[in-house]
Amino acid sequence: MMSSLKKRFATRISEVTSQGDRGISLLEVLIAIGLSGLLALGCTQLAMASFTSANYTQDVAVKSLNSGNLNRIITTDMEHASGFIASSEVSARNSQECSTAAQASASVKPLLTMKNIDGTYTGYEVRTTTTSGALWRINCLSAGVANGSSQMLRNSLPVASSAVWNTSMMCARFPVGGSLTTFECDKNVLLADIKTFPGVFITIPQTLSSADVLQAEQIIIAARNFG
């Protein structure tokens, strides 16, 4: 009897050992690989989405910062201007106009020239680059001579020849206790009377659909403070 029990016990141990030694089946391996692949794919897609979102957020933040900078630059220039010139589509331009239009012809549209109290001039113009326009700020150390520094303020805008620029610059009045009013500026003459021409109302059109980040139309109201 003891011999029979030992034989059965040995046989049972052998069976358990054999089951433990057979390892992981092929089906279990395939399932594990499939789950790992799905997990890796999900992580990759999440990382790509996060990267794209971060880039877009950064672009929007930069555009917002640029909008604030553009408003600050124009309002500061106008605040210290002793007079300004609103340009128009004519061949005979004001000799004090600060623009590169004389050299670049139709690819440049002058918008506004401000005369500074130190005798220098600051100009704003739209330059066409291939299929879009860009707003530039330029400095003229003397009347009508664009020999100072220049700075691009906004790109991906309508080209210089677009009709949208014809009404983008208006004169403005700021009545005490009343509403702001706009009117057509006298063109190509120096507007120096601060009571009659206290400031401007500038509309920067929205960026083109081809821009990386679309930017809405921007309104800039700039008043003179020259006394």
C-alpha cells in the first residue's frame, strides 16, 4: 500500500511540474504583442497631438503679442507726431512722404507718414511679396528720403494693390463726452492742426487664408498729444 501511494504521489508531482514548465502559449504571446502595439500607437498619437497643439498655441500667443506690439508702436508714433500725411493713389506725392514707393513703384502702397518733432519722419506702407502683402514701418532721417531703419510689423496680408487698403486709414475725432467719429483725411498734405486732425483710425485687414494662424481684422485708434 505504501508503495502504491508513493507511486501515485510521484506521478502527481511529475504532472504538476510538466504543467509549470510548459511556459506561455503562442496565443498569449500574440495577445501581449498586440496589446503592446496598441498602447505604443496610442502614446505616439497622443504625443503628436500634444506637440501640434503646443505649436498652435505658441503661434497664437506670438500673433497676439504681435497685435499688441503693433498697436503700441503706431499709437506711440502718433502720440509724438507734430503732423501726418495720409497718402493716396496719385503720381504726384507729397515731398515729405516717408516711403519706398518711389523705388518699388506698384509693389508698395504708402499709407501714412508722421512728422516727428525732431525733424525726422516715420512711414507706414504695404509691400507686396509674391502673393501676399506685409505692413512695414520705415524711418526717414530727412523729408522724403527712406534712408533709416525699417521693420516688418505684419505679414500674410492682402497685396499692396488690394482695394481694402484704400479705406484702411481714416482721420478721427475724439469729442469730449461724445462718440468717436471718423472722416476722410485730406490726401497728400501735411495735416498739422491738432484740433482739426487729432488722430487716426487704422484698420489692419485680417490675414489671408494661407497664413499659418489666421488673425482677425485689427482696429487701431491713435491720437496725437503734441502741444
